Amino acid sequence: MGNEKLAVEGGAPAVAKLGTYPAKIGRDELWGIVDMWDFSPGVKEKLRQVIMGDPDVRGPHLFRYYNPKPSRVEAAEAAMGRLIGSKHCLAVNSCTSALVSSLRALGVGAGDEVIVPGYTFFATAATVGACNALPVIVDVDDSLNMDPSSAERAITKRTKAIVPVHMRGAPAQMDAIVDLAKRKGLPVLEDVAQAGGGSFGGKRLGSIGTMGAFSLDYYKIFVSGEGGFVTTDDEWLFTRAQSFHDTAACWRPNRFARERRQGELFCGENYRMTELEGAVALVQIGKADEILTGLRRVKKLIKGGIDKLPGVSFRRITDEAGDTASNLVFFLPNPDVTRKAMEALKAEGVPAGGIYDSTVRDWHVYTFWDHIIQHRSVVSDGLPWSAVPKEELPKYAPDMCPRALDYLGRAILMEINRHWSKADCQAITNGINKVLRAYVK
Ligand SMILES: Cc1ncc(COP(=O)(O)O)c(C=O)c1O
């Protein structure tokens, strides 16, 4: 002891060879994944043979970086970038993460204002607050998306970005919003969570503004359980979003390299997508045409069959060809008739409901965003609300978006299932007409 020749000096290495041991995620865990579904005994047996019986299956990697196998997440990014027509695409683990990464990439922080519509899932506004910035809530129009003139009136010296949302599958008025943003020198971050694959003026949503944020949670058009994407043509914004989503530049072309340009390295979070989600997302993106064609076929059949009654009007679609057709929305004369019609539709077995009822809490309408309206903060520093003098904070009030409340309170919403048959569509249309004829003369 003590006299043995060190390996660095030409001695024999102490560890000549280690054995081959199971991977961290092994066969049992793989089987655990399979076991989540209700496969038939025959299918289960086939899977069991593949997973348990294959001596090469030591376990999946599931981490997108350092993966010895071709990354599914990377393949999904390439497929999504191609589909949307964006030069850069970054996979993340949710649209919430996509929004935060994009806002941070755009430099949004304490004291900045970001314009969002009063009708959207709360995440659009919450992520602005999570970046310590101030959400400025503006009204929608009869398209149920951001009203460009309300957005224009809301611009102040603090405005840092405009975030239109393509709600319920249909595009916002992107020509007017982009025109406004150009005139004011502001970036546009499209929230495409609910409208993956839609377009406006022949361009896919998420490729029209400066950046796009997508969701793949289970309730969206393309799904992977959880997941999201950031799209942009701007290489620098992509670099910054990529840095932010990966604990600030953990993985760059050369991960330990010094900053290539000031603003590349900063404190970030971990929003990485797993290989499991990437694999599902990749297949779903490949089905985009099939999914959109199905939705459009079904929506056309149902919408076309609804009686043209004077008291019934459809939600304005800003670009019919670009509607994903994931939802059908029509307005009735007043909230009272809408409530009655909703009950009657339910009794007829029509899968439709309302959007806004002041007595029923729902995170899609600003009136229920207590966190914002009441200036709530998670820590004692009081951010985001403490970043500007109190009297200069954006004004919030329950009636600040009167058109949103009017349209949403009179709206009937039906989520389209692309698999509905002609007979299903006919039955649904009959149910709708029956109810409308009874309640809307
Ligand atoms: C318009 C909108 N933005 C953002 C989100 C957040 O998406 P995720 O659940 O992927 O974080 C959603 C989800 O419902 C949404 O509808």
C-alpha cells in the first residue's frame, strides 16, 4: 500500500472494467407506463413480450439532452416548426411555460405592462404577473378575441408587448393587431394554446406575430398530456427563450461556452419537455391535417344545418379558412334566454353549454381573476404590484370589458368532436333547432 504505481504514471488502473447494470428507468417502469391503459389481454401480452422479453431493453432515457437515441422532442420541434412555418421552434412542458419563456425572451419584467384580452384562460394574464409585469386587460369584440381598438387605447409608455389569444380555435384580428404593434413598435406574442394549426390570411397562427406560444395539454387540438411550443423567426428571441427554459443556458450549442452576446446568460427555470411527451407530440403533429379536416367537416355540417332565425347570430370568424373549427359559438338575444336554452339543449342531449354566468366561477373570464383584480402577491415584496406607484397601476373593475360580458353572457358554446358521424351531426342540429324554435322566435 502506498507504493503501488499510479495509473497516471503507467500503473494498472484499479477499476479495469465495471459491469453492465440496468438503466435508471427499467423494464418494470416501462411496464408501469403500459399498465396505465386498458389494453386487451392480447395486446398486453404482445407488449409484455417486447418489454420484458427483449434483452436489449434496459430502459428508456426520457431526458431530451444527452440522449443516446435520436431525440423525439427535437423531432417534434422540427415537425412543429415546419407545420407553423416558423424558423425556430422550442418544445417546453406547457403553454404557461411557453408564455413565460417568450415574455422573458422579449425582456418583460417588473413595471412593464402587457396587454391581454378579458376573455382567455387565466394563464395568459397570470404569466405576465409571474414575470413581475402588469397585465392590462382589454375588451373583446364579436369575434370573442381581442378588440384591436381597445388594445390601442390601452397602450401607455409602459407597454412592452401585446398578447392576442386565438380563443376557442378561431383567429384573432391579426391584420389590425400587427398593424397596431408595428405603428407602436411593440412585439406581438400570440397565445395559440387553443388554436394549433389555425391560420389568418394564409399564415399559420404563431407565425404572424413576433412569437407564438402553444399548448399540448389534454384539452387542446394537438395533445401530449402536457406540453407546449414557442415559435419565432427571430434567432435571438429563440436563443433567449431556449436559455430561459433550460435553467438559463444549461444546454446551448456549446453549453459551457461564455456568453455569445450580452443577454444570453441569465437566471432561468426548467421547462424542458420529456421524451415521452415529445414522442406523443410528434405523432399528433403528423395528424394535423387529419384532425383539422375532421373538425372542419363536422362544424360545417352542424353550422350549415342550424335554422337562420333573426334572434340567433354566430360568433364572427375573422378568417373562415383559418378557423380550426374546434368550437361552434352562437349568440342568443339575452342571458336569460341563453340560460333556458342551455338547460333545454342539455335535456335534448346536445353537448353544448354557456360561456359566462356571473354566478358560476370560471377561469376564462376576467371577472373571476381575483388574483389580479385584488392585486395579490405571493411574497412580501408585493410584486408585481409594487413595481409602480399605486395610482399608476392598470385599472381593474368588474365591468371594465362590457362587450366581453355582453357577448359571453349570451353565448352558447359547443366543442366539436371530429369523429362525429353525419347521423350524429344531424341529431345535434335537430336538437339545436328544436330548442331555438321554442326559445328564440
Ligand atoms: C388560451 C390559453 N392560454 C394558455 C393556456 C395554458 O396552457 P397549459 O395548460 O399548456 O399551460 C391555456 C390552457 O388552457 C389556454 O387555454
